[in-house]
Amino acid sequence: MSNRILRRLRDSVQRFLHLQERLDAIAVLQGRALAQANRREAFTILGDYGFKVFSQWGEDGILQFLIGEVEIANKTFIEFGVEDFTESNCRFLMMNDQWQGFVIDGSARNVARIRSSYYFWRHDLNALAAFITRDNINDLLAQSGMDEDLGILSVDIDGSDYHVLDAIVGYRPRILVCEYNPLFPLDRAVTIPYASDFQRTRVHYSNLYFGASLPAFRALAEGRGYAFVGTNDAGNNAFFVRDDLLTERLRRMAEHPGIAPARFRESRTRDGSLSYLSPPKAKALIAGLPVVDLDTGQLIAL
């Protein structure tokens, strides 16, 4: 009896995996159609090009637009903080456009799921389990074997993102994507103080204290020769393009970048439950916590 039950469970799992594969194939075809439709549009705000296939907030569509505008020498991406890659910024590029990828996540379980997925053997993807710090990031990236002229670098670790990005040397991605904290000031360059073991849920129960402000990432990227061209509609991912690759349309976007206000509600209670606080109330929850003012180098209160 137990062997029969195990066989049935195994068969059910196989059927589910095949179903997921077919659903993903349909999603890719839909995304391809949306990307083709977007090419006929002339939006002035970057976020208007957004649509979701495997991304969380419309980044798939934005990146399809950007790779159509920006000359890409190497169809390569590095993305870290991907969890199990179910939702990610670059998976659609891999599956639709045949990009080569290197992804990193701090969870060995997440990376094991990526490596056991149906798409892992079909595409040129490498996945590494590692907790990223500013001290190990360059050694981790070296394991990708990728040329410094990356197509895309996507940074989203919900922690010391600014400090890690600041530490990266030897890579000049053509497109840079950074998740910023929309609850931090939009008029000040601030970041959480660096901690090599930072985990946002442990540091503050709200799950809202992490990362850096949009002006912090703008200052860092622009100082390295990148232009800020806008955000996604959710108001939490910023997109940058190397100055030497700007087209006329991207220059216009850079002059008047669209910055969407955050509307999503991810705040938590002390017991870990979602509390669904609006952004103003969520900001109040982390008011007074320390951040580094990058213009002065001083610790200040949010």
C-alpha cells in the first residue's frame, strides 16, 4: 500500500511539473507578444513599458524595451537575491531571448530548486548559494566566468545593497537594475549602516528597514558613468543605462525620469503577519531608525 501511495504521489508531482512547464511556455509566448506590441509604442515614462511574465512588478517589459534600445555586446546577466528564481528580473530574458545567466541567492534550498528545475538544463544558467557581503562579492562574481562587459546586472538582496554595489569592481554592465527602499527619503542619499550579516526581518520586525534610497543609488551609479532613466510602476526598482550607450529616446527619459510612488503594502506585525499599512503609516513605523547620510557620512535618524 505504501509503495502504491508513493508512486501516486510521484506521478502527481510529475504531472504538476509538466503542467507548470506548459504554463510557463504560454506565459513566454504572451510576453513575446507584449514585447512586440510595445515596440510600436512611444511612451515617455519608462514604467509604461512594464509587463510581468516572471518578474514581480513589470520589469520584464521594461528590460525588453531597454535591450531593444541599448546595443548589447554580450547577452549575459548577473542577478542576485533571486530566491528560487520563480520571480526574477532576468528569467524572461533567459527563456525568451536565450541570455546566459548567473544567479546568486543566500539559501541553499532555493538554489537547489533552481538547479532541479526543468529550465536549468535547457538554458545557459549557473546558480550559486552564497550569503553576499561587500567583502566576498567580487570573488563570487568571478565564479560567473563572465566578461566585464555584462548585458545586465540586477541587485536585490533586501539588505546592504548599496554597500555591496559600491564594492563591485571590474564589471561594466550596460544596464543596471537596483531595488531601492521607497520608504526612505526621495530627496536624500541614505543607506542602512553596513553589517555583513544583515537580515532585515531580524533587524526590525516590520521588514521595512533595509537597503538605500533612490538618491543613494543615483549618486553611486551616476558617479560611475550611468544615467538614471526611470523606475518601474511599483516604485521600487531603478533602471540605469551606461552614458556611452544612450539613445535619443533614453536621453529624453534621463532628462525627465519617471519616478512612480510606491503603493504596495508589505509591513509586518511583531508576530510576522502582514499588517497592510499604507506607505505613510509604514514610514512612521521605521521613523527614528539610523541611516547613513552619504553626503556627510554621518548617522542620522529616518
